[in-house]
Amino acid sequence: MLPPTAEAPFSTLKINGGTGAPVTIAIIERPAIKGQRYAVTGQVRYEGVEGVGYLEMWSHFPNGGQYFTRTLADVGPMMKLQGSSGWRRFTLPFDATGAPPPTRLVVNVVFPGRGVVYLGPLHLVDDIPGADGASGWSLDRAVGLIGGVAGGLVGCLGALIGVLASRGRAKRFVTIAIVSLAIGGTLAFAAGVVALSRSQPYNVYYPLLLIGFLAAVIPLGLRPSIRRRYEEIELRRMRAHDLG
């Protein structure tokens, strides 16, 4: 057990890998659960985890049934343990609809190769809506929706700029749109860098970095060719006017 620090203002449990066997970090006998949906949540950080590791929770029921939840997702609070990551939130939810409350909860850390995993205090959350992700609204879905809408808007605006520039129309609008995309992309990319430095989840910082980079770099890269296109079309008009 490690004492609190400025980076992690809470006691931290350090787990070294290498055995490949599950490491039990918590056993909760007769948990005080009244609702049908519950979860164990907390903070996790890891360094140099080889292969695919995960956190798991086994729920034991009075009839002898045993069921597990594992963090094997690619993004979000149920993301797998792989490589290295700063502190981030994790959750191990379970939906026990139609079953009696569990008699025991067992929380393990599993990673097949070398690496180090750090865990903050665990919290048992009872009676949460949509704990299994099948219902309700979550931050992950909201961020994903916002990222999808923003990406779609950037793509549509980019297509409109291309069409107008190819026809030599709305030069002022195209210029303003390019500058606006560059400024907005730069701000989004900066926000993504801040989110990454503060160990925000992957699905928070990645859309900001990706959309910000595309919105800032691509329009500026195309600006010289767009300017030449307008100049060529203007020159053609002048020549046609002289011939007329």
C-alpha cells in the first residue's frame, strides 16, 4: 500500500504482474445491496502492461451461481488494461434483475505478462440505472454522439468548401470557413492535449485530438491550392472579357 501523493490524493495499492494468475484485491462478504443493479468503481493507473489485462468482479449468489464482469472494452470506464495509462476511472457493473442480492463480491486484477497496476480506493455503488450499459444515458455515449456530430459537420463544411472553390464561387465565405475551421481545430486539439495530460478517458481526448488535427491541418494545407484556383478562374474571366 502506497501513501497519498500530490498526483493521487488517496492510498494506492500496487500490483506487480508476471504470474498471469488473478490477484484478488477485495472480497466483500454479504454486501449491503438492495437494488438490482450495482457496480464497483474506482481509479486505476498502469505501466508497461504486456498483453491484455483487465479488472474483474465475481458476483456469488445464494443458489450457488457465480457470474463475472470484466473490463475488456476498447474505450470508456470498462477499458482493458494494456500498455500504460495515467489515472482514470473504471467501473465493474452488474445487473442482477430477477435474482436475490449477492452474498459475496470478489474483485480481481488479471494481466498475463509483466507490468504494474495501481488501484485507488474501491466504492460499491448500489441501485444505479443502466449499470450494464444496456439502458440509460452515459457520459461515454454523450461524448461519442458529440464527436460524431462534430466530425460530420467538419466533413460537410469541408465538402462545401471544395465544391465552391472548384467552381470559383463564394470566395469570401470559403476564406472565412477555412480560417474558422483552423481556429476551431486548434482549440479542439489543445483541449484534447489537456484532457490527455489529465488522464481523461480515451473516448474523451481521442475525438478532440483527431477532429482538431484534421480541422486545423487539412484546410490550411489546401488553402494555397484553393487560392490558386480562384486566381485561375478570375484570370479566365478577365481573358473572356477582353476577348468579348
